[in-house]
Amino acid sequence: MITRLTPQDTAFYRLESSSNPIHIGSLAILRNTEPGDGADRAVLDYDRLVDLVESRLALVPRYRRKVREIPLSLGRPVWVEDSRFDITYHIRRSALPGPGTDEQLHDLVARLTSHPLDPARPLWEMYLIERLSDGRCAIFTKSHSALVDGDTALEIGHVILDAGPAPRELAGDDWIAPREPGEVELLVGALADLAAQPRKALEVARDASAGAFAVLGTAGKAVESVVAAVRTAATGAPASPLNARTSRNRRFDVVRTDLADYRTIRGRFGCSINDAILAVVTGALRNWLLSRGEALTESTALRAVVPMSVYVEGADGDQAQTASEVSSFLIDLPVGEPNPVMRLSHIAHATELNGRQRRGVRARTLVHLAGFAPASLHAMSVRAASTFAEHTFNLVITNAPGPQAPMYIGGARMLEMYPVSPLLRNQASSIGITSYDGRVFYGLNADRDAMADIGVLATAVRDSMEEMLGACV
């Protein structure tokens, strides 16, 4: 089957560079032992993971397809079935020096995140990371942003999760590797397409000269945030150490927080959980800037792209398992404000204003999918962020809800899940946030050179949470 990449898929595919891999990462940490005869035994091993993923690939057919360019650039690239598809190339295993620590795991994730995907193969990789301490293992997945749009093409984490220890049974998959089209066949198909739709000739010419971030027009069909962009971005983003040329290497750190704490903040100040999360992030960024000796005044702000899932609210206002839409807006985070309550007030007012003006992309596919995972929502969020010119924001903060009940992969219970969002051009850090099973998990991805102190930001998140909770008393 041959299908043409959408304009936005194409933009993401061509946005990739050695210093800016544009893949969505997802890190799941699992409890992987059960009592055996005389010793604990692993629930999930490499062979079982391969079998599980292979049985679910029919649900994410793009994961067997690769990108082929059209000769002479006469049209957008196409997805074609990979005739040499080898699942053992895409699913790999690694082990930490046992018992592996969380710090060693984060270092490994940073190294894996630093490497671009192979453009000659389907654009994804999955790693089973064994020998973590306390009988745990981890699964790290990275999927190219061109591969996952969150609607018609989901991230593979959606389909390998189960609601119980016993993996659900699916109908058999009779996929057989087909013959790949030749160069002449691709060229003839592109010429026929142009002949049938002459306007596409203008698109081809435009694509040939488009810059890497010229995706606003094409992405507008998916995520419409033009009103907020024009209003907020007229003067560009403030100068910040968060904006720097990126190297080829990354650092990664995490923060674990309790969803109950954000509910406490919401109940005390009448805000949303999203507002509480942004207030905690703002306080953390303030403390990080102060640790660097940055001069702050009360009017100092950082401008963030906040492509955020709009939660389906339960009867008591809590985050539900799924999201109804993903929308995007620019928001000034008041990092110069020393009072945490005032920071929250500014953020709540700004998000309310944006909420009346923004429009988002519906996430019907996610709402009705049984094995829900937030990685696809993070992929949609990164797409939303790319609709803004790079000089108009300082960083990207993605926030996606996860299931609030335990989930399993191949029988192993998932304990934690962290997004690993890519760094866009001249962005030294990205912050991905996911709620799952009563916790809120932060994945902090950063350039190794520009933000060697990412651990300081991780500590600042915890300190900011304590400050917000102190203000609730």
C-alpha cells in the first residue's frame, strides 16, 4: 500500500537533523518479577515482548512502513510497506550493570534519545532495558513525529498496554511483506497525481523552498491556534538561556509527584489541575534561573508553547482517563513573580482567556481506544508546537493525561511512565508531563551542553511543589 505523506508529515520528516532528532520518546518502568520455584522470575522477557508487539502491529500499520522520496522531488514522499521488515531490528534489548539505578537508566535514555532514527527503515525503535534494581525493567520507545499524528496513526504504546495482567487476544495478522515500488513506479505515480490535480504543482514548488518551520499553513487544518499566536508573539519571546543552539547529545531527568497534591491546590484556589501543573513548572523555572544568577524582576516572564490536552472532567472535576481534544496556545509564565499564589493567579487568568479563543483537534480515536497511553497525545502536542515560529517561544511544555488505573505490558505491571519530547530548533529543553495511576510524571529532556544542570531543574520542580502546598495552608 502506497500513501502520500501529508504536508505536515513531510515537514516533520524534513525537519530532522543530526542535532535535532524529531522523535517522540516514551519511557515505561515495569515491575517484572513474580514468585517462582525458589527464586523470582521475569514476567516479561525479550521474546515475549517481540511476540506482543508483533501481534499488535496490525493496529498501527505505519510501523511496518518506511518513507520513500519521489525522484526529482516531484511530490511529497510516500509511505510504502517495508519489504525487508525485521521486527528484531526495531525491538532491541539492553541491560544496566545490575542492580541498575535510576540515574543509569536516565543516562541510557539520554544516549538513545540523541541518535536519529534510520530513514531507510520504518521510523521507530523499542528497547527492553533489563536489570533495574528492585526487580524492575523498562521499555523505551521512540517514534518519529512524522510517523505519529495521534489520530489516524497512533503511537505503539497505545496498543501494547492492557488493562490486566493477561494480554488481550486479537485476531490473527496475515501481513506478508509485499514487493516495494521501484523508482520509475514512484515517479509515474507522482506525475499522474500532478496531472489529476494541477494545484499540487504549486505545492511541490513551495515545498522545495520551504523552511523547516514553515508548517503553520498546512498544520492549520489540524490545530488552529492562530489567534493566540498573533496576539502573543508579535514581539517575540524574551531572551532566555533556554534558547540556544543544540548539540547532538542529550540529558534526561525525571520528577515524580502525586496527583493528590494538584487536587489540593485546585481545591484551595479554584483553578484547574492544568493551571496547578503550570504554576509548579513556573516556580521551578524561576528557581532554576535564580540558580544560574539570572537577574529577575517582577515582570520577567518566559513564553511557553503549551499544547495541552483538554481533559474530560469527571463528576468531581478530576482528570479522566482520556482527552476530548488537543489545543495549543502561547502563555507567558511569570517567573519573576516571587509569590506562588500570584503566579498561579496570572496563569489561571491567561489559560481562561486562551480557553475562550483557542480551538483544538478532536481526539476521538484516543477517547474510544481501550489501551490508552498518552504518547500519541504528546505527539499531537509537538505538532501543535511546531505551528509557532521558533523565535516566538522559549520552551515547549506538553501535558497529556494517562489512565488512572494500573496498566500492564505483557503481564508486567507498569509503575511509571515518562514522556521524552524532542527539542525543537534552538530549544535547550522540553518538559513532558503525564498523569498515571494517581501520580504525575515529568520527563525533562535537555541539550547536554546548554543545560548540563537539568538535575537542578528537576529538584526545583519538587521545591516548587512544596512551596505551592505551603501556600494552601
